[in-house]
Amino acid sequence: MTDTELKIKGFEILSSQLGLVEMEKFISLIQLEKFDYTKWRQNLFGGMSGKDISAMAMKSKTGK
């Protein structure tokens, strides 16, 4: 996926999930704040194992 395709896909996802106004607000907040993606990503699953994350993803996908 090219950078342009990724940006378009990201905007589509944000827009569909948040709506246009909230998407713009989210983008503004990200640009204004010092946001360390690497640190956020490391803390995202709080020590969960890969198996736990996979189970959570499968549960979310199936809705069960």
C-alpha cells in the first residue's frame, strides 16, 4: 500500500467511525500533542500475551 493509499484508507476509517467533525478534531489533537506512537504502541495491550490478544481479536470479530 502506498503512503497516499494509506492516508486515504485512514481518513475513510476515521470518517466512518467518528464522522467528519470528530475526525477533524482527532487529527487536530494528534497534531497538537506530543504523541509518541512507539510508546503508545508498547503500552497498548498492557502485558497481554500474543495468545490473549489473538483471542480478544477473534472475539471482537465474531461478536461472541
